[in-house]
Amino acid sequence: MKLKKVLVGIACCLGMSAYAAEPIKIGIPVGLSGANSVVAPSVVQASELAVEEINAKGGVLGRPLQLEIADDASGAQGAQRAYDSLVFQKEVDGIVAMETTAARNAGLPIVNRGRVPLIYTSFYEGRSCSPWMYINAWVPEQQVEPIVDQFMSEYDAKKFFLIGSDYAFGRGMLKFTREYVESKGGTVVGESYLPIEGSDWTAIISQLRSANPDALITSTSGGAPNVTLTRQLRSAGVDIPYGNYAIDEGTAKSMGGNAEGVYLAASYISSLDTPANREFLQAIKDKFGDDAETPNELSVPQYDGIYAYAAAVEKAGSTEPSAVIDALSEVTVEGPRGAIKMDKQRHAALTMYLGKVASDGSVEVVKSFKNVDPGEQCPQFAD
């Protein structure tokens, strides 16, 4: 099933009196504070736009969608409070969440207990499985190879240094990276971590300089840690090829010249010249004007996730959780990233783009890779 998206211009949470039916509540736990606060505004805007568009077309099954937004503080404790509020107090029908791994892991037991469908929309370290969860963003099998291969072929890199935030995403991504680098004949000459809320990278940068690597790859919690690490790397004069797994376009723009030259791999880059992306970018501009956040690899999967939930409810004919879960693997959403279907063990094949940050913070596409399979993620859910 494909859901075509057209903006008409009716706000998601206004004009509810036009609907006789009870709204369908979608919970949005997101890091309005903490590490993800840099990117959260774009995620909220994407959610609001998707709901506005769907409601403008009559909602889902004749019912309007309504967002319930909760601050997860970008971490475990905040996520437990957010999910508890959304599931047991707000009694949401579904959850669409762009969060840190720490927040997701804290929320999942509550989702499982409450039997609420969850679409996780953040890239992550892979292999997180729940009967109640689907993922529409990338995993290591889709993201690591383009960057490592580019450094080895373009810069003849053989020695890599890895830096991460000390939690599941940072360590999981860099474990996969080490294994891939070594499988290609390279070596990892250093691997260091800072706590997720840490901001002083001085000691790690000293280790990096001493190791004298050919290339650097980082996997932080995104947002604020990206800003502090990259600024300190530039201040220290580090100018080797630099790949960043967690940077998004909005954060890159906020970093000014410090982000120039950084490589990333993503399933969405705002410069994609397709009718769907042009329509999406115009809709963001029309709705938010000068306050519009830069669409990015974290906000666009969130937009797609709202549409996927709506399509699954439409296909299921109700918000009954088990029926929606069954339908989620069957629906296809046509959006700014192209056609997305979460039918690969609750994950999705994605077209990936290798990008390089320009001096103005925009991202130039270097290469593209069509329909990259996520590999073995949750085999218990294989068709």
C-alpha cells in the first residue's frame, strides 16, 4: 500500500471539532533536552508536518491524528518517564520515536508491557528486536562500508582511529567498524570513548595524535557531542580524513566551517533532486517559514514513520495493536527518501548516500548505493 502525501494546510491539532471521531494519538518521545536537543526541533517539525498533511486529507479511518510529545531528556531515566506517561497516562495508540539508544532501550520494556506499536526512526547500532517495534533507519551494515571504503580507496588509508560516546550506539558502531576495517586489511591503531554527556575530548585527541592514524571515524550520541568533538579536533589541527556516523545536516550547518570536509553516509540528504523531496522541502518552508529547521537524516525518517503508522492503521482497519504490527511489514511509504518498506526482519532496505560537508554546512553527494540490505537483524521476525 502506498500513501501519497499532499499538503493542504490545516494544523494537526487545530480544528478538531470538525471531526466527530476520537483522535488517534501518536506518542513522540524525543530529546528536547540533553544531547539530542540540537536535533529534536527538526524531528518535532517533521512530525507536525506529517500529521498536518494526513489530517488535511481526512485523517485515518475518518479520525484525526494527534501528537503527544514528551521529553525523554536524551537518556534512560528521562525515557522511562516519557514512555510511562505516553503509554499509561496519555494512552497513545502508537509511538514514533527518534531517540538515543539509551532512551530506546529504557522505553522498550514499557512498550512491551503496554503492547503499543513503536516505529523507531533513528539510525542505530542494530539488532534491537521486540515484537512491538519496527525500524526505518540505517544499521551498521548499511552505513559503515561506504565511509571505510572511501577512505581506503581515495586516501589509501590503512590505519584508523575510532572515537565514540560510551554507550551502546558508540561501542556497537565502532565494534562493527573495527571488524570491517580488519576484514579489508586495515588496522585500528586506537579506540577511545567519552561518557555520553562528556564534552572535554582533550585527552582522547592527544591519544589520536600520538597514534598517527591515516583516518578518523567517530560514533557519538549525536547533537552536542558532535559539536564539541569536531570543534576541538579542528582547534588541535587534526586534518586527516574524518568520517562521522552521527552527524546530521542541521548540526553540520550549526558548526560553521568546523564541519567542512567531514564524511557521512545517510539515507537522506536534503540536496536530493527528486519530485518527492522538492515537495517535502517546499512544505517545510511553507509551514515553518524562517523558523524551519534543516531537514536531515533524523527528521526525515520521523516524517516517514508517521506516514508508515498511518498506512498500517488504514490497512489494518483499526488501531488494534496486533493488527497494526502485522500491517507494518506490508505497507510502503513514498517520501523524501524514496520508497520505504520495513519488510527486512522489521528493518528496511535503504538507498544510501556517501556525502561530504561543504564550507556552508550543506552536504554534497559523492556516491550513492541503491537498496542496501540491512542484513541479519531480527531473524525471529523473518517472513
